[in-house]
Amino acid sequence: MAQKTLAELIDGDLPPAIAALPPDRLAELAETVERAEHKEFHDLQAAANSLLDLVPRMLRGAVKKAVRM
């Protein structure tokens, strides 16, 4: 994963209490947020793939193409 700052990961300005944290804590928090986003992406991808089990086998290719999976 590319190291991004917390400000790059969060939409908008950081709350003053968070912006006042020491740089090492900000880096740790940014890493935690980035890991959580990565996990969320993979969890959603796995959930979408498991939903394909409900689609008849002969239609799965068309459904994948329609939803661009």
C-alpha cells in the first residue's frame, strides 16, 4: 500500500483535536484508516461475488458484465 497522509485519506479538514496529534500518531492513524478501507473493499467484493451464487449459472457471465465485476 502506498503511504498516504491522513489528510489525503479523509474528505475535508481534520478536526482540530486530530490535527494536533504528533506526526507519528497521525501516520499510525492514517495507516489504520488505509487498512480499514482496503479490508472494506475486499469484504464488499467478496459479498458481491457470493451473491452470484444466487444467479443461475448460465446468466452469471451476463450479470458480471452488466455490473462490471
